[in-house]
Amino acid sequence: MEGAWDIASVLFQVWLSMVVVLIMLPAMFGVSLGFTDLYIKVLVKTLEWATRRIQRGQNEQPTLPSQSANGIIEKDDGSMEEEIGELRRSHPKSLAGADFTLCDVFYFWKKGIENIVEDQVTQRFTSEELVSWNLLTRTNNNFCYISVRVTIIWGLGVFIRYCILLPLRITLAAIGLSWLVIGTTLVGFLPNSNVKNSLSDLVHITCYRICARGLSATIRYHNKENRPQKGGICVANHTSPIDIVILANDGCYAMVGQVHGGLMGVIQRSMVRSCPHVWFERSEMKDRNTVAKRLKDHIADKTKLPILIFPEGTCINNTSVMMFKKGSFEIGGTIYPVAIKYDPQFGDAFWNSAKYNMVSYLLRMMTSWAIVCNVWYLPPMNLKNGEDAVLFANRVKSAIANQGGLVDLSWDGGLKRAKVKDSYKEEQQKMYSSMIVGSDCHENSVGPT
Amino acid sequence: MGSRASSLLREEDIEEIKKETGFSHSQITRLYSRFHSLDKGENGALSREDFQRIPELAINPLGDRIINAFFPEGEDQVNFRGFMKTLAHFRPVEDNEKNKGLSSGEPLNSRMNKLLFAFRLYDLDRDDKISRDELLQVLRMMVGVNISDEQLGSIADRTIQEADTNGDMCISFSEFTKVLEKVDVEQKMSIRFLH
């Protein structure tokens, strides 16, 4: 019995020191030993082989449904006027551009059915569909048994992910977070000075680097010259809480958020000791003026780090960018847009908070192959003369969507949980009314019979 | 492509739906996964709230009528068969359908059935006539508060006058089809399904 414990503790110590030397220390100094790159290369080759094998299997068995990530239907993108105009053209009545016809309803009918079959919004709140299977059971949509070899590779993958990678990643995450709490608390004891700021930055970046290793994250940063500067606001599209780790690997940001209890609260309180972050009490968040004032004060102080904000307000599945809330764009200050695009082949980073809580989400992350993503820093933007916050927000949103190859939607991410506002329906009704009433003089000339 | 739920759809069911509606195998599986993703309660049937959750449908002025078309008389739930039967009306009329004629009974997506479906959008009480009130109801849904009662009334009166041939101040189905005979119903009430 004693002997077993001794062996176990020795093994544990060896394991821990290997982790420290091979992963933690390089992470601290930002050096990569190349393990992750090698791993990704092997993974890519394996997935390509699996894709070819699956495609071959499908060609041999034509009853299997073919995979295609295109939409279900092809839509007409005409406006209401165009479509109804076309409908009416074949109508025998001469219309002079206004008046009602029985076939007008066809337009609304067709649009309604099209939206029931496929709409732009609800698909953004679930994970993206993959074109080809990536050997994870969780993305197994309709991918049936193809061959023994694929199944063996899949089984091997399960073993590697759950028995080798998962414990390693959990260890790293635990080390990273405890390092963050301990390190920031220690730095907090120093008097305010440049030394304190650099040490705080070092502690933060090290911790995030260790966490990134803990997710096998491969991040490619583009246009580093546009990196957010102090006194600015960094704005990015939101896919998951991991976005913070991704961005903070390459720079230091002041976080904005609500005060939590529990483990999050501990982390928040210690972080704020070493450098100023903006944490709000729940009651303060309701008051927009308080929020705006605190953020304004923060960016006015040029020694403080740039604020990191996700204006969508909720996690979207990384195929589109939804409406940016105008609050962050009213504060003034330079906006540094950042586009984040994950590669879903290696692991789906989207947090579907309706389906998974934080812990199961993190476990899913840690049992994926890897997190691979691209980060683009876009040139800074400022409010133009005569532009209001909403237009500015839309301009930034389009720039981010464009860069990341995402669909630019004006729908509110809050539609995940809330109903759509009636005012949109009223807009549609107004548009249609102007079509059938036309100009007032037309109505007056035809009076009631 | 679908969620794992497509395994809940049996091959026999798919074959039956294929015969009934004319959709292809892959279209049925894709539509099933769409049905499943709308079914938040995961009970194999959709309620009106499930449809209302689609924002673009919720802002459609005729959204409620369209949703109603899926639900059989007096019921609150629609299963996948019912869902597909309603959608089948919007399948395009293919050439081979036209050539088949009426051999196996009128297919759901024939011109006549499409028009009948649109007619039923107006004719709520199913008495095969669109009365002035029924027409006004639909008009009111489409224009909201932007047009006064008098104006709307005169629009309705004019519409009925032009369509009504037998003088009963209502629009019957044959009068309805006559008015719309030049409209390309096949194209305007069809959705282009991929594969």
C-alpha cells in the first residue's frame, strides 16, 4: 500500500515538472516549442484523410444523404415593392402604382413560408454545421458508419482526447488560474508605479498564455500594428468566454463586466488589485449613465489599459455579426475593432448557454481537438461628424463582418431569449400601406360609390 | 444534414411522406432537422409559440394567419407529417408533374391547390366564400393602423366589385381564380428547394 502511494506521488511529481518545464515556462516567455504546431499538422492530415474516406464511402452508397452546408432553399432577395410589383404586373387592372390586389398576399405568404423553412436569425444561436465530419461524436450529424478504419481512428481520437489531453488541459487551466490569482494579489502589494504595471501585464499575459495552452489554442494575429492602445476601446464579435483568453494572449486589456460570486468573484477581486478593471454591481448596470460615466473616466486616464467590450451582448455562433449595442459607441474615445474567426473543424467554440452551463462548456472545449482561430486587428475608428452612435456602431460592425468573412445582420442578439419588437412589424405594415394607398389625390378622385 | 434527431425519423415514414408530398429523400431529412430545431420542447410537435420564435415570421403582417395554416382545425400541435403537408403546397410545379396530369389525384402543389391554399388564407370560416368582413380582416392585418376604416372599406368594396360576377357581394373560389388567372401562381407561390 505504502509502495503504491510512493510510486503514485513520484509519478505525479514527474508529471507536474514536465508540465512546468515543457509548457509553463515557454508560455511565460512567449516561446513555442512547436508541439502544438506539430499536433495541428497531424490533425489536419488525419481529418483530410477521413474526409476523403467518407466521401468515397458516400459515392459507393448513394442512399446516404450527401452533406452540403448550403441552405435548404434559394431565396429571392427583392424588396417588398419589387416583389409585389411583379405580382401585380400580370393583373388585368391598370393600377397607376397603387391600390390593393388579391394577389398581394402571395408575397407575405411566400416570405412567411421561406422563413419557416430557413431564417437568418435562429440559426445563429446554434452551432455551425460542418461540411465534413471532424471525428468528434458531438458533431456527428447524419454521418453514418462508413468504414472500419474511420471508426478506429475515431476511437483513437476519443482515447487521446479524453485520457491524455483532458487531464493535461485541466492541470494547465488550474495552474493558470491559480497563478493569476496569486500573481495579481502579490503585485497588488506594490505601490503604484511603472514597475507595478509591467509586472501586472506580465502576470496577466502569462496566465492567459497558460490557459491558451490549456485549450491547445492556435491563434494567428493579423495586422498587429493596429493593436488597441491605452485610452481606447477594443470592440470584438462575441462567440464565447474564450474570446477573452484569445485576445488577452496578445495584449493587456481592462475587462468590463458584472461582479460575480464564487470562483469568478475571487478572480475578479484579485485581478483588480494589480491593475484597474471595470466591474459593475448588478444594480449599477441598470443605470446607463453610471455605466457610461465610469467607462468615460477609465478611458480618459491614458495610463489605464484599453477597455475590452463585446457590443453584441451575447454569444453568437461565429457565422455572423449581430446588432452592436450603441452604448459603447456613445462614450467617445477611439474604437479599435477586432474580428475573431474560429475554425470550426477543430472544435466548436460557440457557447450555447441555453444548452450548456459554463462547466460543461469548458469540458467540451477541453475535449475538442483544438481551438484554431484568426484574429484581425482593424484600423481604429472614430465617430464622424454628423454620425450618431447607431450609425457608427453599424459601420464598425460591417468592418468586422467584412474582415472576418461573417454575415452582417442587423438583428439583435437578444432575440435569443426575447421576442422581436412590434415596431418592426409596424414598419412592414407602413411600407405596405404606402403601396396600396399611393398618393392621397388618387384616393380622393375615386370616392366611395 | 441534420442533428442526431434525424435518426428518429424512420425510413418508412420518409417513404410515406415522399409519396404524399413529392419531396425528395434529402429534402425530407433536411426539413426534419429544421422541424427538430424549431421544436424547443422536444416533444415531436410544434406549437404556435415555436413558430413565433422565428423573428422574421413574427414581424410578417400575416404571420399569425400563416402559422394557423399549419394547424388542423382546433388543434394546438402540428407533427412532422402535417408540417410537410403544408410545406408541400409550396413545392415548385415541375414539368413531370404537369405531364402526369390527374393520374394520382391532384398533387398538393398543383396550381389549383396553391390557389385554394391562398384562398383559405382569406376564407377563415371555410364557407368557400370571401365575405367583405373576411377581406377587411386580412387588409387590416396587412396595413396595421396606417389606413382609416373608411378608406379600407372602400378598398375592400372595390376589390369585391371587380371580382364578383354573380352579384352575391362575396368572392367565391372560381371568381378568385378568374381574377388571378394571369398571375404566375406557380412561380410566386413556390419555394426553390435546393437538391
